[in-house]
Amino acid sequence: MKYGRYFLAQLKRIKKLLPEMLCLSVLFFGVTFFVGKTLIAGSDYEAGKIKYRIGIMGKEEESFIDMGIFLLESFDDSKYMMELVKYTDFEEAKSDLYDGTLSALCEIPAGFYDSINYLSNDLSIKYYTAAGSRGVTGVFMDEITGIISDYIVYSEAGILSLYDYLDYKGASAEMQNEAVDKLFMSYMSTLLGRGNLVTVKTLGISNGLSTYGYYFTGLTLFLMSVLSFAGISFFIKKNMTLDKLAHSRGIAVPGQIAADFVAYFLCNVVCVTILMMPIFKMLKAKLLEIPEFFTTENAFLFKFYGNVLVAMVLICMFELLIFEVLEGTVNKVIFSFTIILSCAYVSGYLYPASFFPESISKVGRLLPTGVAMTFLSSFLTMKERESATLWLVGYVAAIFVVLCLVRTKKINK
Amino acid sequence: MSIRRFNLLNKRLYKQATYVILLLMIPIAVTLFKVAAGSDSHVMRIGIYAEDKDAVAARSLMDELSKVREEISFTEYASRDEAIKNVTSAKLDEAWIIPADIDETFERLAAGRQPKSTITVYEREQGVTHLFMQELLESKAFKIYAPGVFEISAGKVLDDEGGLDEFVKTFYDKAPGNSIFSYSRLGENSVAEESYLLMPVRGLLAILLLITSFAASIFYMEDTENGLFIYWHSKFKNLRALGYYSVVMVNSAVLVLLALVLSGMNVGIVSEAVNMAVYCVALILFSMIVRMIFGSVKTMGVVMPLVVIMSIVLSPVFIDIKGLRAVQSLVPSFYYLMSTYDSYWLVRMCLYCLCEVAVLEVIYRIKQIKL
């Protein structure tokens, strides 16, 4: 009975915060949705959908540039990755780069065409990106310039070799030029037909998550992790009076913790349930297409929802522990968020965990946030369900024990 | 603000565990990232299985791929099935299966004919990075069969092919050494090449400073509640707040600067110092505006995660989102990260500070609150 009353008291405390929590949850949902859209836009690809807008800036040899752009956009495979935009005014191009309308800008210097034509390569194309961190995209963009350089340089090597060979054989200048034209055309046709070398086989996502599935799982858990900040008032208490009073009335620490947890968890369930509705609607309406959701029947969506709630048990428990360990309002406000954000980052909620070194990935997987990620992923992939569930249950039990120890120590202080 | 007051405030701050931990987080974060950047990590992992390991073209291809930057890893597999299995289980991003008759494939490509067998690329799903990898493979292959294209063309010109072998052998010596592309960021500052894992460090430090500015607001509210400002009376309360926040920010800013300089991730001490100074002013004013609007520690606890998450997304910490500059320009960290390499953004950050002063004044007048 006394436990029930304590639980009701906690429930009343958090119920008062519910309207505020709901409003803030919607805000957090909006932010997370925006994060998701941004992250997925960075890795998304669909044939025919233009990804990188590259500016080509050149005042001279306009026909040469026009022809180059026409050839690339008409015949080359690169048309699936980028759109080329021609500029004649550098300031205009620069302004578009600053505005983010362009991903990169290639400035072709005056005389570049002659430099290539005479195989001297004494001029280079200036390749600009806007200021700021280049990130992983920069790694690929560097490689792309290397790829283009390779095609030009080794075609030139062929042409120079042919000139030397024909000189050695004493061929006439006319014969040499004719032969070089033919060789140039051979290189051009080889270049345009380079795709013949490769056959691509897409295996599908029989094991592991798709890019969409990965970010969807990570961001769902991220949203649940930050929801606690909507109800931060629940955790901020000036002293331990209430806990000590409850303890003196015979409410044991495990009972207190269980009551705190259930009240907090139920409040989160309400928020998550409301937030899941638009997500499920979007999945059903195909506005959100995740390959792992091969069916959008209610039964499957309900099962997913159930798994989200189970993962949320661990996240809520972990957050309860963080707020219990931290003392003082300032610490709770500043560090709880820093800890949760760091754990979410290392566990790969925002950035694929495979990008990290193996040691960091392992640490990320072992954190409570990582265990929650593995658990929810295992539902979508239907792999290693048992071990993921065992880890989750083990963690919940371990955190509960630690929470009891911390609270006991605080009460006895 | 006098030096004595600065020292007194500093002394009080150093007694706050929260503040000291926030300061310590700066070198710890940089060290951890440095350690991580030194470890083995890759943005793409490719497994390669050659059906005929002795094929000249297969060996040449492996040699060429070993020269690719280390962020993309290539591992040779002894079994085709194992390589494909590792793609299925997401241990590899792609598996490349080189056919036994790869030499013939390259010969046919050099002759402009359709190859009989091709390199099979196994991937789990399509993506822009996979297209990049395909282009990389094709360019490396082109480098290998480019001499073949020359040999066939030259052979067709004259009936007597004597001496042609020598020219094929010296083919690569003819390749012009000058680079076709020269990379630069817009702006005058440049920084040494850094690991992709280190790239977000500056962004994360900027975010840490943003959190510190929120901490400054919370300290300020607590001190107001505790009556500290009875001993620091001022007609210009906003200026007094500015002085208070500056003391909180200056230690963190100096530590961030030191961390950037010592870790080699800086564009020059003067540029860094100027950027940091303006960024700190922008953060202080931003945090003051947030405090004046929301006004309680608990609300700050709710607002801070929202602002921090939005700042991470809107600033180029991990990726630079394109086409949303109007929204991006609302957060101070965006200007700081952009202005590091280009004074164009530094000027805009100064303008942003002026706008903040105007907003602060308007809010102050509207609320007529006592600071």
C-alpha cells in the first residue's frame, strides 16, 4: 500500500509535467526529423536524382567547356552523381558556392585547353569548395579529382608515346597528326565505355541494416534519449528530503527506484506513442520508405512499437542513473546532456559506427545506448535476437542495482 | 571590469566542479580524437578476390589500389564465398571478384571491344559512395590498359612494328607529372591535411564552447539568486553580464585555442585568436538572449539540447548541408566554422553580433527585467 502511494505521488509529479513534455517532445521530434532528413540526404542516391552541383567556371574556350559539359551530361555515367553548371562570372559562381547552391566549383584557367592540347599540363584546374569542415564527402571528392586526372594524364602519355614512336620511325607530321587523332578517339571511346568493365550485383540487406534502416533505428533511439530533457524538472530536486522521508516510512530503496522508473517510463510511453503515430502514417503512405519495413501491416508496426518500448526501458533506466549520480542543478543540466550526446555519438546514432576504429566501435556497442541499438536492429534484421535481448535484460538489471546503491548511499549521507 | 574583479570571479569559477570538468573536457576530447584518428578506420572497406592470382592485370590492379588513400581499405581474400559473405554480413561494403581471364578482358577493352568477362562488384545496396568506388576501380583499370590502347593504335599506323615494345615499356615515364587539379577552399586560410576522424574536432570544440556559454547563463542566474550582484552594482546591467560571461568564456576559449595549436589543427595563431574572440562574443550575446527569453535554469535545461542539436546539424560539424544558408545563419557555430578559412564569414559573424546586440536591447526594453 505504502509503495502504491509513493508511486502515485511520483506519478502525480510527472503528470503535472506531461503537457509541457508533450509540447517539447513534438519539438524534439521536429528537430530529430530534420536531423534525419539531413543525414539521409548526405548518403541517399537514386538513379537520375542529381546529387552534387558542380560549377564550371571559364571565360575562354567556351565551346570547349560547352562541349565537355554536353558530353558528360549526355553520355557519361557521372550524370547520375552530378549536375554541371557553367559560369562566366567568378563572383557569381563564388556567391553560389557561399550560398550552398553549389557543392564545388572548378575554375578552368585561360589557356588550359592549349595546355592539354600541347600536353604540357602547366596549368591546372582550380577546384574550390566552400569553407568549413570537409568531412567524409571531402575524402570522396579528392578521389574523384584523382580519377579525372588519371584519365587525362594516361591518355596524354599514350599520345606522347605515339608522337615519339612515329618520330623514331620517321613518319611525316601529317601522318603523325592523323594517327594521334585516331588514338585520341580510341581513348575517348574507351573512356565512355569504361562501365563495360564492371557488373554490379546488389545483394540486398539480408543481414545488417540498410542505410535508411540504420539511420531510422539510430534516430528513433536518439529521439527517445533526448526526450528526457523535456521532463528534466522531474529529476531536478534541491535535496534528498523526499527520498529520506520515504525511506523513514519504510519504503525501501528498490521500491523507490522502481516507482520513480515506472512513473517516468509511463510518461515517456505516452510521448513516444503520440510521436510514433505520424511515423507509422508516413510509413503506410510510403512517404518514408525503409527497406526493412517490407510490410506496413498493423501487426508488424505494433511489434516494432513493442520493441521500441523495450529498448526505451534501458534508455530510461540509463538516464535515471545519470540524473541520480549527478548532483546539483547545474551539473544535471549541463552534463546529463553531454553524456547522453557523447554516448549516442559513439554508439553510432548520428554517424555509422563502422566509420569509427574497431576499438571505439566496440566501446560504442557496449554502452547502454549501443545495447539498445543492437536490440532494435536485431528486430529489423531478425538476427541475434536472443543475445541482444539477454544483453538488454542484463543491463537493465545491472543499472537497477547500481541505482539502488547510489540512492542508498545518498540517503545515508 | 577591473582585473581584481576578473581574478575574484575566476577564483569562484575554479571552485565550481562543473566548470573545471567543462574545461578538462577540452583537452580530453582532443586527445581522444587524436587517438581515434591514429587507429585503423575506414570509410569504405573493399574485399577483393582474384580467380587467378597470377594474372598480370590482377596483380597490377592490386598494386594500384594499394596506393589509394588509407581511408579506403582493400583486403585480398582467398575465397570468393567468404568475400561475398562478409558483404552480406556488413563486414565489407563491397566485394570485387576479378575473373580468371582478366588479362584478356583488359586486352579487349584496350582494343575497344566488349569484354567476355567482367569484374563483378557485390554490394548490399546502391549508394553514391558505391558509384564513387566503381569509378575508382574503372580509373585504376584504365591506367593499366592505357598502354595497350597506344600499342594497338601505333601498330595500325605502320606495317613495321619494330621497336614498339620499347615505347610500351616506357609508357608511364611519358605521363606528365603535373597535377590537373589543384584544390583550395574559398578563402585565404588553409590547414594541413587531416584524418577524416579529426575533421569534426573543431566543430565539436565549438559546440563545447556553446555549452559553456549556456553554463555561463546558468551560473549567472544562480549568482543573481544568491545575491552576488549586490556587491557588483552597475547602471549598465547588460554590460555587467557581458563582463561576467566573458570571464566564464575566456578560460575555455584559451584552452580550445591551445588544443588547436598543439594538435596542429590551426590556420595560424592570429586568425584563430581573432575568430575565437568574435565567436565568444557571438556566443555570449546568444546565451544572454536565450536567458532573457526563458529565464529559468530548468527551461535552460530543455532549450540547451535543442539549440545544441540544431547547431550540430546546421553548422558544418560533420557535414555541410547545402541550400539552407538562411536557417544555418541563425546559429553562431556556423559562422565560426566557416570563418576559420575565410574572412568573408568573419565579417558576417561580426554583423551577426551586431544583430544580437539589437535583439538583446529590444528584449531588454520589452521585458524591463532586472539583471
